[in-house]
Amino acid sequence: MLENIRENSQGVIAKVILGFIILTFAVAGIGGYSSSVDTSVAEVNGEKISQQAFDQAYQAQRNRMAQQFGDMFDTLSADPSYMANFRNGVLDNLINEKLIDQSVHELAIRVSDEDLKKTIREMPEFQVNGVFDNNRYLAIINQSGFFQSSDFRDYLRVELTRRQLSQALVTTEFSLPYQTEQLTTLQNQLRDVKFATISAEQFKAKVEVAEQEISDYYQSNQVMFENQEKVKVEYVALDVADIAKNVDVTSEEVNTFYRENINEFTKQEQRRVSHILVEAGEDEAAAKQQAEAILARIQAGEDFAELAKTESADTFSGENGGDLEWIERGVMDEAFDDAAFALATAGDVSGVVQTSFGFHIIKLTELVAEQIQSFEEVEQELTTRVKNDEAQNQFFELQQELARVAFEFPDSLDDAAGAVNAEVKTSGWLARNVNLAPFDAPSVIDAAFSDLVLSENLNSDVIEVNDGLVMVVRLAEHQPADVKPLSEVTAQITALLTNEKATAAAQTLVDDLVAKYNSGESIDAELSEAGSKFEEQVAMARFGAAVDSAIVRKAFTLPKPAENSIAAGTATLANGDLAIVQVTAVKAGNNAANPQLAEQKANQLAQETYKGYVDSLKADAKISQRESIQETSAF
């Protein structure tokens, strides 16, 4: 195909046409550069929220919802009204974040580089055996989409400043003892209840559903009966892990790798030191003389730790006998490092060492010698690594070949599969969201539903699923989005309408019985006719599970019964049945103090305070936003 294109593009007419095309693009390009289009979705006090920021937040929230609710979210996402509210909710969160960031700036809340570094080093995600590991740190932030460590630091700095503001707000809230007591009393309150359940099932036999009702329901609720657009794709995949299985490496190659990377298998010498500090002050000579006097006392046999407690100007370490714990080169002052790392044996004490802080006497308290793992200890691990490195090299070469052949022969994947010694496979049905790996990657789904694959029926470009997996896909089958025919859903609609009518009939009966019961008349005969009777639940707790939760909720919303009166109401159960609920008595429960309740109340107040603060920022802000936020084609 490419050969034909090359041959046909050599004529004079073709060159003239090509010239017009180039001129058109040149003019269009100049026009594009001369005018910029505002694609922001909102503006907050003069600062714009970009479409890209919205798209990223929208996709992240949509993925979280899809993972949490699965197929249920598919149904929700088919409702245009729901998705419009969903998009507006994402935008509202972005606006709130922008307001918080502006407030942080106005309040001059900052996070120092040292605090940022300390936070990163203490994050357990970046530690191996309790110690910060730089390789693990870089690997994890790369997997999270931060390809420069500076990008992650900038992100973390913003999050930490937001946290400072939120903590400053929420830590000011507290729960007063009387509030906790009131809440405890209410939560532990007990109620004696009578209830009777009337089944809606018994009304179904008398329900009639007309064909016109079914048709009207179908026309009004077609979103419920939509088939989502789906595709099946043929695909060729290149996986580093699969390539590595067929890679052979020699022991000599592994040994060479070991020798060239010996530092990776070397555990550096570790030193734990203590010190006594004499600050120089205004009289440096006197300070040095004082340090030399302390050193003489140590050399005479006095206890180093006791002298650190009484003589050291570093009172923090002095309380622990001068202990500075384990140190690495480069952490302390250069002169301090040189002296500390010159000590050869645990218990050795340096001379007087001058630094910018004053005069130090340093004692080596523990020493762990450098340890090098032997080749035999790491041979298996290294064999795997060398195989993976070679597989990675082959992977990149095969990836380029796959891209070339899939492009040159776009009407089939057979040639591409043969070129990289792979096989053509076929996926199951894929939707635009909630698919199994590797089809859960947005890049794969974007390609599967692209015009190139879906409309032009050509091979996709090479899709990078992750660092070790690439794919090329082409259309196998397509199921357009459509509405199921009425004949297919008639039974479903009939059942829905029957349930609705049966519940409505039960509700009418129950409402009549409650009105009669509240007026003081007996309803035992009517309940018996409906196949029900009153049951009693004594000392029912607010959070008890002895009866249906709908009955419990109703019981604790009804008023305390007055003398010679009845407090009764209705409750709808989850299965569509109805219940008549009466409260006969209200009793105090066990009001023993709950230590967690005060904390829960304080947290609730803190959340309300934070929300109120954001609302106040929003009330004073100048906010403009696009009237309608549409889902972008990328999703």
C-alpha cells in the first residue's frame, strides 16, 4: 500500500495538490498561533481551571466509582441527568481546591524544603525494611505518573499546605461534656414498639397492567433499557515478562553484572555516635579550653554519658547521654564527619573538634562494618534481572517492528503477529469502562473505540499499556448503543408496574388503618384479614438488628407517646412491604461514658467547620464557570 502511495505521489498534479495542502496548513497554523481560545472550565478570583485539569479529575473520580460500584455504575452512567450532576460535582471540588490554595497563599502558609524532604523520607511507601530507599521512591512516583521527582515534590508541597490549613481549622473544635452526655443519652435510648407488617405480595393477584401502561413506561424510561456500545477486538500483545521466559543468560554474564554493580550489594558501614558540645560564644579560646578540660576528664575515666548530660550545650542529645543515633556521611558538618569516621573501634573518643556550632568531643558507641553480599547469595536474583534487562532490549526492538508492520499492513494483524512471533487473540466484549486487565487501561479503550479502529476498520497504533506491555488492536465485532425492543423488556416492565401498584394498594390500606388506629379504634380484625397482626419489641435499641431497619428508623422518629394517645406511623420495607409502627414507651438506656463518642462529635464539628470555611470563601469569591460541562471524547 505504501509503495502505491509513493508511486502516485511523484506526478506533477500530485505535487501541485500537495503544495495547496501545505499552504492551507501553513495559513491555518498562522491563524492558530495568532489567536488563542480559552478552553478553561471555570475561573476563580481570576485564576482559571483548565479543561485538562477537569478531564484528569473527572477520569480519576469516574474510575474510582466504577471500581467501587461495578455494573451499578454502568447503569448510573447511562443516565444523562446523573452524569451531568456527576461532572458538576467534580468541577465543584476543583473550585473548592482552588479557593483553599488561594487562601493558603494569602495566609502565607509554607512548607520548607527540609520539612518536605523529611516527610518523603518518612513515608512508609518509600521505605525498605524501615529505611528510605531512593530507587523504590522513584519507581513508585513514576508508576503514579510523576516522571520527574520535582513534579511529585510540587504536588506534595501543595497537599501539605492544604493539610496545614485544614488541621488549623479542625483542631480548634472540641466537644463539651454536656454535648457528649446528650448524644450518649439519645443514642442509648430504648423504645418499646408494636408493629404489624402487611405484605404487598397479596395485592399482586388483583393488579392489572394494560398494554398502554407498558408502552408509556417504556417510552418514558428508555435509559433503563439501553444496550451499551461494546466492541470485541483482535489484538497482538508484547509482554516483557513473556519475552524474559525465553531469554537464556550464562553464569559469566550474571557474574559480570554482579562485578559492575557491586555497590548495590554492599551495605555501607554504619556508625552510631554521641557528642558533647561546647558553644563558642564570644570567647572562642575559653570555649576551646573548656572542651579540652572535659576531654581530660573523659580520658581520666569519667563517664562520657554523664558528662554529656551535665556539660553539653546540646541539651536535646545530652538528655540521652549525647546520643546522635546512626549517622551517614554528609549529614553532619565536614569536620565532624572527618573526626567521627576516623574513630576505629566502638568506645573510641575523638579529640576536640571545631565546627560552625562550636567545639565537639565525639564518641563512637556502635560500629557495624561494611557488608558485601556474595555472588552466590544474589545469583538467582541477578539471573532474573539480567534476563529482564535483555528482555527489555528485545522488547523495544520488537515494539518498533510491531509498529512498522501493523502500519504497513493495516487490514490484518496476521503479518504483525508473525513479525514478532506472537499470536492474534480476541478479547471478550469491552465497554467504555469497567473492563478486566489489560483492557482496563484508558489507552487501550481509547484506541478500541477510536475512529481509526471503529470506523475505518484499521489496525490501531501501538498502545503502551504500561512499561512492560504494548498492544495493537483491530475491530472484531461491534455492538452499537441502542434501546432494547419493547418485546424484549415487556416482562420486566410488567413486573415493575405490578410491584408499584401492589405497593400502592398496600400503602392505601396501611394509611387507612393508621388513621383509624390513631383515632383510638381497634384494627386487629383488618390486620387479621390482611394476614398480619401486631408484634411487640421491648427495649428496642436505636442500632439494634432484631427487626427491619426501616421499622427501627420509624420508631425513633415518632414522638414520645402522651397519656391516652397513640403514636403510630408507617414504614416501607426494602422488599416493598409496609409496616404500621407504634411507640408504646420511651426508656433511658445505659448511659455509660463512651470515650470515642467525644472524639466522633469533635470530628463531626471539625468537618462542619471546614465546610463552613470553604463556603465562606466561596461566598466572597468571584467565580464563573462554563454553563455545561460535557464529557470529552477521550472518555
